[in-house]
Amino acid sequence: MDILFNLPNFISSVFSITTVLIIISGVLLGILLGALPGFGSAQSLAILFPLTFVMSTSDSLIFLLAVYSAAEYGGSIPAILIKTPGTPANAISILDGYTMAQKGEPKRALQVSLVSGVFGGLTSTIIFIISGTTLAYFGLKFGPGEMFALGIFGLSIIGTFFGKNIAKGFFATGLGMLLATVGTSGFGGMRFVFDKAFLMDGIPLVVIVIGLLACPEAFKLLVDSKNEKKIKNKISFKKIDKGFQLSFIKRLLPTWIRCSLLGTLIGAIPGAGAAIGSMIAYTQEKKWSKLTNKFGTGIDEGIAAPETANNAVVAGTLIPTLALGIPGSGAAAILIGLMISKGVVPGPFLFVDEKDLISLIFGGLIVTNLFLLFIGFFATNLFSKVTSISKKRLGCFVMVLIIIGTYSYSNYGAHVIMSLILGFMAYIFIKVNIPAIPIVLGFVMSPIIEENLNRALTIHNGDLTQVMFRPITLTILFLALVTIIYGIKTKR
Amino acid sequence: MIKLKNIQIVLFIDLFFFTFLIFLFYETSNMSKSILPGYPGDAFFPRLILLFTLFWTIILFFQKISKKFTIIKSNEDDSGMVEIYYKDIAFVFIISILYISFLEIIGFEILTSVFLFSLLVNRLDLNFKKSLYYSSILSCISMLIFWLVFIIFLRIPFPLKFLPFLIY
């Protein structure tokens, strides 16, 4: 809570020239990448991940958070203008956003989306800092057994809710966990290295992130888009379209508050993500609003509801990610990976040992949203041009960026080849609805789970029953089982 | 381009990984035994994951081969066809491998330009002559941008042949 009361100090700490430049570039790149159809926030973070190699921990975190927040807004641009959502989370914004644009008010639709997103982002940041601190306080009381159980609970949600088929979700999660066991065991032994030098140190996270998240998109852009017809962006901004007016605030405020809370809550559930958040926010707002029958006809509330929730998910996802070390989404997994690679261990101790970093993340998120509002508001026309970029041409540059980015990690060609192989695998997986994000999440979670399990077993002399049958551990494991049974019963 | 049934690909992936996971399970027998009291050994956790993943590959297999399999059912529709542009994929894959294999010998500047040119030339929707011209220019300019970002600003030591590594 002390972090919240010192808000002005934290915001001022963010206002160094370097940090401001990092935030601005993060926001610009995030909007641009998010506006590209197919590029979600996780993909945007994956492709920009190599740029953080030379940055400090705080700068790299702020940069990726700025990209993450901006990409969620950027996805609404093609959804509203060309009926093609940039991210799955923006798909629902088509209903009212595209309709409003077709009626001659694209600027209004884009700016309502922007202001709603920023409101959602700011509100959820404040909730994040309050609930994150509280959750970390409880997390501090957990031993390795409980942390192991929490990891299993996180995996149960990820496997159950990612994708359309629970079997595929858990299959992918298992593969990710297995990839993480390659290399040294932490106790001197080697696992699954097959006498290959490039496997001795394990598979680097950058290879997994770029290979499984960015590479399939590059293949899609290069190969699948080659035969697609070019979409002509016929939307033009007319003078009658005055955009967002201050008078809208009073009318949209109840929608913003409801959907911010909903988005943050959904974001805090591992595996739920922005797509589910915006979908639920839209359907719930349709029930709560007085304009129920007008939803889908191009009204402000129909854009505000999903876009507020969509951006509120960003800080919501950070709650379990930073407080417990459980990533809730692909983007959160990249953030956790980044922190681990920089020597920062996410989890409850982060809120005790790295208070300055938490403050900087908090201040960074607030400032990012303010810059997003400013840049988005004045560059609406400019960003709308992104939708007319040819996908197949873009694919060429994305592919080069992927190769150079992976090579940059350790100047090792084998890593690039590993990324390409994983990318091809993920490309085929995605075609047959096997989700790739649980592989990344499984990869990030696996060492955390194994480390806690080993520690718990060592404490209890190798007796697994003593680890499992502690009250809190048992309760969390029971919840994990209930989640899986729920997934099976609902035939996901 | 080849068209395959979604279910065929899923079954292939499933059986491939089933066999591979069995092989990996066998491999765990070569891992170090526990040296610390309480520590279950290097093979313990991988075996847990292997059993977990094997369980779901078996479930997936039965889901796909039998509609009567009702223990863990899925509402997913997998009757559709999947288009795989194998020639394009193979081309991208091969030139990417060539790019990384010859990077040290030929150097970043020429190889990046050639790599980009080979990808761009078929994707510019122009006649052949114009396409050659514009893709050459675009690939050279882009190479310079990548050089500026990754080598000059980020100081990543790529093998260079004629461009400088430091300009400030």
C-alpha cells in the first residue's frame, strides 16, 4: 500500500530522459505491431524481446510493458477500420467499432477505443499494486510445497482454458515443460542432451519465445498471405467526424468502471487472457446497459466495454505473475522470462526485496498509459495507415528480424536453427488448433515447479505424501483437480 | 500446396510424439541417481512430465479415432482440411538455414541483402524487371537499418565485411 501513497514519487522517477524515450518507443512499436493483423501482444513482445538484451532490468521491463499495453490498443485499429482484429481480444470490437466506422465516424470509434483502453489500463494498474502487495503478503507465508502446488494450479488453468480441446491444451503444456528439462539438472547431471554441445546449457527462453510465438506468424505472413487478396483500406476521416468528446466521459464512466474491474479480475486468472476478458465484458455490459438493444449497431458503449477490459487485463495479468511467479498469459511468460534472465526472481519476495523495481513498474504503467493516450489521440490518422501494409511484404522483414534477433542472443547459429524448427512445429500445431502459448507457459513454469518440488522433498526426506498432504498444498491441488474436471465436463 | 485432413495431421503429430516420448522415457534411465538425501534424482521430474504428456497423447489419440470415446470428449470440429504450402515453407526454411550457415563467411551486409532480396522479389506484385529493381533497393536500405539498430545501437557483434562496427 505504501507504494500507492507514494505515487507522485514513483511517477517522477519514471520521468528520466532515457525512460521516457524507452516508453515512447515501446508505445509506438506496440501500436504498430498490435495493429498488424495476427500480431497479438505476445507475438509483439516476442519479436522485440532481443532489443532488451542490452537494456538494464528496469528499462527492459518498462519497454516490454509499454509494448504490451500499446499492442492491446493497437489491435483495435484494424478491427475498427478493416474488420480484421489485430489480436483475438479485439475481435468483439468489430461489432460496434467497424459499424461506427462504416457510418462515417472511424475517428470517433478509434478514440473511444483509445480512451477506454487507457482508463482500463490506469484503473487496473492501481488495483494491481493494491492486490499484488496483498497477494505477495500471503505468498510470503508459503513454503516450497505450497509454491509447487500453486504452479500445478496455474498449469491446470492454462491447460484447461487455452485452445478448444483440453487434451491439446495439456499436451502442449507437457511439451513445454519437457523442453525446459533439457540441459543441466541443477544438481550436476545432464538431461536429454544426447552429447550435443548446443543442448548442454538447455534451450534458451529467447529461442522458445521467438520460435513458438514470432516464427509461426512470420511463416503465416510469408506463406499463407502470399495467395491472399490485398485488402483496400477505404476508410477516410471526414470533417463531420469529430472524434471523442469530453461530454462522452459522464455517459461512459459506469461502463469503464464495470469493465475495468471485470478485465482486471479476468486478467488475474492464469490462462484467461484478454480475449476472454473483452468477450465477457461485452456480453455483461450488454446485460447491464440501458442500451441493450442498440449493441452491435455502432454505439460508444459497445466499443468501450471490450476495449476497457482488454487493456485492464494487462495489469491484471501482472498480479499472479509478479506476486506469485505464475504467468497468466504468453506475454506474462515473456516478462517472467525476461526477469529471470536479468537475475530477478518473480514471486512474493519481489515485493519485499525489489520494492524499487515494483515502484518503477507501477509508475511505468501509469506513464505508459498517459503516453498511449497522448500519442494515440494525435496520431489516429497515421496509425490507420498501418492497416494497408501488405502482409506478405511485411513477412520478409519479420523473418529477418527473427533470425537476427535470435542470433543476437549468443551469436550462435544453432539457436536460430532451433527457433526455425520450433517455429515450423508451432505453425503446423496452430493450423490444427494445438495452442502454442501453453508450450511457452509450460517452459517458464517447469523450472519453478521442479525447484520447489525438489526443495520440499529434500525438507521432508523425500516423502512425497508429506509434501502433498499439508493443508494449504492439498487445498490448492484439489482446486487444480476441480479445474481440470470442470474443463472435462464442459467438453472444452 | 497439399491439402490434408485436420484429423490426419493431429493423428500424425500424436503418434510421432507418443513414440518420441517413449524414447525419452527410456533415456531417463541414463540420468544421474540421487546424491542428496531427500532429492529424488535427475530423472524424477522429467518422468513425471513424460507420464503426464503421454497420458494426454493417449487421450488425444482415442478422441480422434473413436467418436464413442466419451471419457474426455471435445466439441472441437476437426473435419476441415488444412492447406500446407510446402514449397514456400521449404524455400523459406532452406534460405534461412543457408543465411545462418554462411553468415560468418560472406558477412552480414551482403548476406542480409541477398536474403531479403530473395524473399521480396516474389512478393512485390510488380512485373519481373520492376520487381528486381525495387527489391534490390528495398533489401539494401533495410539491411542498413538492421545494421544501424542491431550493430551500431545495440552493439551486437555480427560478422561484418565492409561496414564499420562502431561509428561513435
